[in-house]
Amino acid sequence: MINILIVDDEESVSEITKIFLEKTGLFNATCEISAKNAIEMLKTNIFDAVVSDYEMPGLNGIEFLKTVRKSGNNIPFIIFTGRSREDVVIEALNCGVDSYIQKGGDLKSQFAELTHRIITSVEKKRAENELIFANEYNKCLIEAHVDPLVTIDCDGIIDDVNNSMEDMALCGRSSLIGKPFCDLFTKPAEVREALNLVLNNEELSDYPLYLKSEDGPAIPVLLFATLYHTGQSSLKGNSKVKGIFAELHYAGDNPDAKKSGKTKFSTDFYMDLIMHDIKNAICTGFGYCEVLSEIKNYDTEGEKYLEKTLGCFKRIERTLNCVKCLKSINSVDFSPKSVSLDEIMDEEISCYTNNTINYNRCGAYVMADSLLGSVFENIFGNAVKYGNFETKINVITRDLGDSVLIAVEDNSSGMPPEIIKDFSEGKYVRDKPCGHDGLGLFIISSLVSRYGGSVSARERVKGEPWSGTTIYLTLKKGAPEVLENEDIANEATRA
């Protein structure tokens, strides 16, 4: 029996992964939602392998892996995530990850692949030396990736390619391996110069090239390239460069993109986060459906998994709403208008029939726009995420003269302290959100800032982060006034 530690901040993903792995009869799986807690568990418990998500609050999967490796623990470590960005694959490779699997596609095939990777990783760790093992997991990594990837040795010769690269180059792997990488392009000398930059510890991003094509005109592509090292030694400061890890993207009608050897890889960051959430929700949703189909007596147990399944698809709906909101934030000019807070609250509260949300109508109007509802949709959704269907939410308003204070408190398990700190300091407006957990907070912060207001968060009960979270918003007052009798309004909102 193989003992597995599954680490994912989304309990539903951990649960469905545990169910499918243990159904094989080969595994005992233990779930943990915090990478920090998992590190402590690895010190006191014996596991044969770790299966970890990438996007997690506190420590992400790569940071978790680095900590484990620096402690001297060489346990097989598999990253199982919806994140498809190549920089994650590259960093995982450089940190000595054993395998990288992208969520999505047929569920049974996906978990069959995970099962195979776990068994293979454990067997290799037990039986093979580090060099052979490093070559094998490098190959697994590039084959797991959906974009065209190439590994190149220090002399510029192609070591390996994945299926997507075969499709782009219109020739098979056997024809590509052993060939000079620069010979694939219309200007070999330019590519050779670019690879020399990488070997000198530069990092290429969005480097425009033309890929040769025997059947038609040259294909405009963008090259991203960086060094990769042999296994774990890179963590000890004496790493040996194994070669270059390169990825190609179709440049479409824009082959003249500016060259930049030092800029970060230009991916659509928010779409990457959104796809992570959607893939997780679809994966767990169909997983619960699979469990439902095998239940002979569809009673209480069946209803439990049906409720979980519906929850997954509601998460998809919420994520798609985030897509719409993000698009609007970036494309719609802000034209402030007076918006009824009561009407917005009534509409958003009606979407949470399984939760108790207390709100005393106050008649307040605030300066905002049609996206104001997204602020409260994400605040309420965040509270439910850190709690459950029993989470209770109180919305309290107060007239501050030229503005309106809105406090939203919940009795969930509480937002992690580090997220509260970053959120209150405005990090989610200045910077990109840290993982899919930051997407909703980014929308909240961006919209409140757009309205000229302020937002912060703190523990509902000071010193007790597990008791829930309170989010405070201040928005400029609109017309008409809150109430003619302000004392009555204040008394009503405090009730």
C-alpha cells in the first residue's frame, strides 16, 4: 500500500482525488488544505509521495516543494493543478519536482494518469539513481504540457520535444531529436545568439522568430527560454546546468513584437487564474457524478454528493461572472451614478438561499455603477468559501456624512491572516492577485478604488482568526440622502 499526502486548499478537490486514488486499492490517502501544516506532517509521518496543487494561499506548490527539498526530504512530489503556465513547469523542473499533471479532460484518464505517475515516481525513487531519474521526469514534464516545448542541451542540440512541438514543426519527434535547434528557423544565427543569452543566465520572453515550414510560408512564433538544472542540486547552490527549456507560441499576425530578453513571460494572467478555477470545479463536479453513478441506494449519501456536485457548477457560474466583471473593469469607462444600496443588496442576497444574510434596509444611495453588485457577490462568496452552507453573514451600514460605511461580517473559519494583511494594505489593487484565491479580492479592491472608496478587512473577533472575518467598505454617498431621520437609520442598522 502506498501512503499519499494530498495537499490542496480546496477540500472538494482533495476529497475527489482521495476517492479515486483509494478506489484502486493501491493507496492510503491523507488530505491537508495547508502547505504549512503539510510540512509539519512530513516531519512526523511516513508518506511515500506528495500530490500538491500549485495555487494555494500562504505557500504555493513550488514554495512547498522548495521547503521540502531544502529539509533534505527527497519524497516523490507531484504537482497536480489546473495551472497551465509554462513558467510554473520550468520552475517545478528546476526545483526537482517528480511529475507535473495538468487537470482537465477525461476524468478517469486523468486519475489513471495520476495513479501511474505516483506509482512510477515511487518505484523510481526506490530503485533508480538520481541521473536516470532526472532524465525520466524531465521527459514526463514536457509531455504533460499542452504548449510546444523543447529541451535543448548546452550545445544547442534538441534533447526532446512534446507532441505539441511535433504538431507545430509538422514533423515527428525522431526527426527533431538530435537536430540543432537553430536550424528549425529562418535565421539560425539569430537563434544561436538568443540561446547564448540564455546560457549566460538571461531569460528570453516574447522573442519573435520565424519557424521554417516545408509546406508553406514561415510561421511567426514567439520564443520563451530559460536554463534548467539537474534535479535537486540546484537547491544547494551548486547546481549543474543541464540545458535550455524552450517554449514556442504562435505569434499570429504580430511577428514584429519587441525583443526582450529580461521581461517576464506575457501570458494572460487573469485568464490563467480563471481557467484554474473552472478546471478544478469541473474536475470535482464530474468526480462526484461518477461517485453518484455507483451508489446503489440513492438516499442520504446520494443527496450529499448531489449537493456537492451542484456546488461545483455554481462555482463555475461564479467564476464566469468574474470573467465578465474583469472584462468590464478593463473596458468600460467609469461614469459614476447614484445607486440604491438596498436594491443591490436585495439582488445579491437572493442568490444565497442556503445561507443566512442579515441586512436591514437603510435607504442609502452610493456613487458607483452597474458593477457594484460584483463587490458584494465576491464578499459573500468569500465568506461561504471559508465557511459552509451554515455560514451566517451580517451586513451593517452607517451614515458618515459624505460617505456610507458598510461592514460585512461572517462567522466562517476566517480568512487567513496573511491574506487579510495584503488585502487591507491594498496589495490586490497594486499587484496581480496571488493565485485564484486573490481573484475575487482583486475585483473587490479594484471596484471600490474605482468608486473613490476604501476597503479593508480584519478578524471579526480580535485575536481569534477562526471566528470569522469583517470587511469594511466606505463609499461616497449619492442622492437622495440615507434617511431624513438619521438616528432611526443608525438605530435600525445596529439592531
